[in-house]
Amino acid sequence: MAELKEQLSLLGRKTTYRQEYAPDVLETFDNKHPENDYWVRFNCPEFTSVCPITGQPDFAEIRISYIPDQKMVESKSLKLYLFSFRNHGAFHEDCVNIIMKDLIKLMQPKYIEVTGFFTPRGGISIYPYANYGRPGSKYEKLAEQRLLNHE
């Protein structure tokens, strides 16, 4: 347990909320079961960002699902990272892709997918979906299959 506490700087400490996009707040810990394939799912029902053109707030539920390899994302750091989009100007599709790419860079998962369920603006809802499977592996095939069969 002491080793885990050394890896994490946010858990169990006073929370500071960043007001700008902050991928550097993300932290990982070692996966104790890298030989197993299993899903880890996060749901953030209170995600906010702003439209890069109008500055109007956008609200969404962000769902992240991944199959970890050696590293896993620590949930408090993920919460703070997602909160850092609050004043970040990006289109819905961009937010989903940025989140996915930052998490790939952070932990090199076997597979990951990110979906944004954005609330309607002007009578239209947008639900962007992005996924990634490790190239040259069965996870690359999983990503292709899930993308082609995405509803």
C-alpha cells in the first residue's frame, strides 16, 4: 500500500480544481492483473466544456471503457482532468478524441473507447464515439468491429 501511495499525489489530499485544460493532472497506478482481459468503465454524468465559437457551455455524460495493460488511470485524477474541460473551448467530437488520446498516451491500454452524450443545443443532440485498439493485436480487430457495429 505504501508503494501505491508513492505513485499517487492527489488521492487523500485537498482537491485543487484547475480552470484550464490540464492533461498533466492524470495519474496511473500498476495493474495487478495485466495478464487478464477485463473492462474498466467510468461514467461522468456532469461533464462540461464550452463551444469554441460562441463560448456557450456544453453539457454531456462522458463514458470511458477500457481494457488495461500495465497501467490504470486513477479515478480522482480522471475526475480532475475531466473537470479541466470546464472552460476549454472545443467541439463535442474534439473533446471525445482529446480524452481518448490523452488516456492512450497516459496508460497505453489494450483497448479504449470514449462516448459523449451531449445535451441538445438548437434541438440537436450529438453523441460522438471514438475508440482505439492496440495495432497488430486482437484489440485492433475489436476496435474495428465495435466501430463498424456502433449504433
